[in-house]
Amino acid sequence: MSDYILHEFFRSSASFRVRAALKLKGIDYAHRSYKLRAKEQQTDAFRALNPQALVPTLQTPDGPIGQSLAIIEWLEETHPAPPLLPPDPRGRARVRGLAYMVAMEIHPLNNLRVLQHVAGELGQGEAGMAKWFRHWVAQTFPALEARLAGEPDTGRYCHGDTPGLADLCLAAQVMNNRRFDIPLDDYPTIARIYDALMALPAFAESLPENQPDAI
Amino acid sequence: MSDYILHEFFRSSASFRVRAALKLKGIDYAHRSYKLRAKEQQTDAFRALNPQALVPTLQTPDGPIGQSLAIIEWLEETHPAPPLLPPDPRGRARVRGLAYMVAMEIHPLNNLRVLQHVAGELGQGEAGMAKWFRHWVAQTFPALEARLAGEPDTGRYCHGDTPGLADLCLAAQVMNNRRFDIPLDDYPTIARIYDALMALPAFAESLPENQPDAI
């Protein structure tokens, strides 16, 4: 029985971030999968772990932890090697800033419940939903590309040659973009980093299509 | 001349978080204000500091830092006292998780550019925009209230009796809610914590109406 149980959904990009972080850190974990469209996570048993009934949630020896980036910061503090943040405060601020460009400016607007709300309650339909998704990627990806292309701290990955927090968020977003056919032609640095990340088993093995519950 | 210059907008709730964090830490700073509706931040000079031309951005001896939570984590690492995160990883995960419930689930859906997009491009108008704002608060505030009311780690503030990262996010959101007349009757614990926070000069002095550029 593993000390760690990840409650997740194969297609959830926040679940992807945590899967890849656990694999980068070499932490063994068991997992439970939920089909969000079928609301399988809406049970009393799961609410006892996470009152919001949101995935991902990681059961740990420290108790259950929700919110993908809170999980990843906890993993970084309790399992420092290999690091997902650089050692210097300036570098850490850069990596967190890049991560939040995705995690606070794109992803919250483009997750399943928001897309369903835009398509349904706001009457935008499937086409309007796709337009909405692409709009918010297009609002932030040019600035993300400009920073990654122009800043000397960028290396093989977002920050130097060690994959970290910003890479987890970037890879999850590019992966998610595939569902809406967003080409990366205008984002050559993002594309280069994504390809480099997908050459790492921790990232490739975390893709939705490589999960046992993928449908 | 201060070592710190905060580029901000008086009404921005992300700017509020950073103002209150600087004051809690007792860090002197100068500030530059921008009227976002007039796009005053869209200048080459400001883009040189932040390619996204977003507030808040903090100029520091370590260079300019964007993204409110990246700034606050940097402040915590470089000015540890008084702390904005508890010392133990479990407590830190709880505080970050509570902070992200606001900062990743509510705020990104309710900031100015999203509200303008919903009202304009999506044709929802002013009434639809207000409904949208209230919808996303109502999606997360009940779970936030339940956690704060039910978890033994809650104290005078979100986590014990020391104001921290979760309080910065909670106070900024409640402050923002005032613009859409969202009553706190169903959220007594959130209301109690907000009142306790506003009894602190660092929080009260950071309110929009107490900024020199308030209009």
C-alpha cells in the first residue's frame, strides 16, 4: 500500500501537473480515477478528503492536499531532490511567475466547468466555447513566448536545463490546447520546450492517453 | 529613493494583495499608479519591466517581478519576518490551498479584462457581467466557508492568529465583491475573518478607497 494516493482524472491538466511532478521526484503512488462528466467525484467519501470534490487531490502521510500547485509546493518542501524550483529567490520568482501565467491566466478560464458554463448558460454553444478557449490562450501565449525566447535564463526548459514548476504548467496547457487544434507555429520556443519535455518519461507517461483509465 | 517601486492600480485586487503584504512585512515602497481602463500601463517603458504590461509589478533589487503571488512568495523568501506562511509543510499546503481557491478559481474569472469580454464580445451586457461575477463567487465561497468554519487550524485569521497568504487573497476577494453587492450573510466565518483583517492597518490602508490615486 503506497503512502500516496492521487485522486485524478486522466484528461485533467491539473492532474497531469501532479502526475509529472510525482514522477520527476521519483515518488511511488497509487491512483483513483474519476470521470468528471459523470460526476463520479461527487461522493461523500471523496468530499471527506476534499470538500470541494475537485481533482487532483493527493493523500499523503500529512493528510489530503488539494489544488495542484499547493500539492507541488508541498512535494518540493518534503522531497527537495530533484528540485522543481531553482535555489535563488530571483529564479524562484521567475519560475513561479511563468507558471502562474498559465495557471492563473489561462487554465482557470479554460477548465471543464467554465467551458460548460460558457457553452450552456451563456448560450455560446460548442463553437463559442472553442473560440473562448482559443481567445484566452491567445491573450497570454504571445507574452509567454516573448519571455521564454528573450530571457537569458531560459534553457533547454523554461528555466535552465532542469524541468520544474513552470514546465509542468506549460506542458499541461500545450497538451490541453491539442483538444482545440491550436497550432504552435507562432510559439516556436514554447513548441521547442514542449518537445524537450515530452522526451522525458515523467512527462510523456503523464499524458492523458497514457493513463490506464483513458477512454 | 526606495529600493522598491510597486506598479499598481488602486482598484486592482491583485495590487491590494501586494500592498498589504509589503505593509505586513514593514517594507517601505514607492508606487506608480496606472488607470487600466485608460490603458495607461500600455507603454514601452512599463513593458520593459513587464512584457505583459500587467499590474501589479514590483521593482526590487533583484529586478522586476510580476504576478501577485510570485511577488508575495519572493517577499516571504527574502524578508521572512513576519511570516506569511506557517513553518510546517502541512500548514503551508493548507494556506496555499486556501489562497488558490480564491486566486485560481475566482479571481481569474472575475478580473477586469474577463468581465469586459463577457459583457462585450459575449454580448452579456452589464447585467450578465454581474451575474457572471456572482456565479463564480457562489461556486467557491460555500466550500471556502465550510473549510474555514470546520477546520481546527482556522483561528482569528485563515490559519491561526497570524495573517498570511490566504488572508491576503480572501480580503482582496471580499473587497472586490463589494462592487457587485454580494452579501456575506451565508459566509459568517469569511465575514468574521474579513472584519478581523480590516482591523489591521496593513489591510485597511491597502483598500482602494485609501489609495492616493483613488477616483
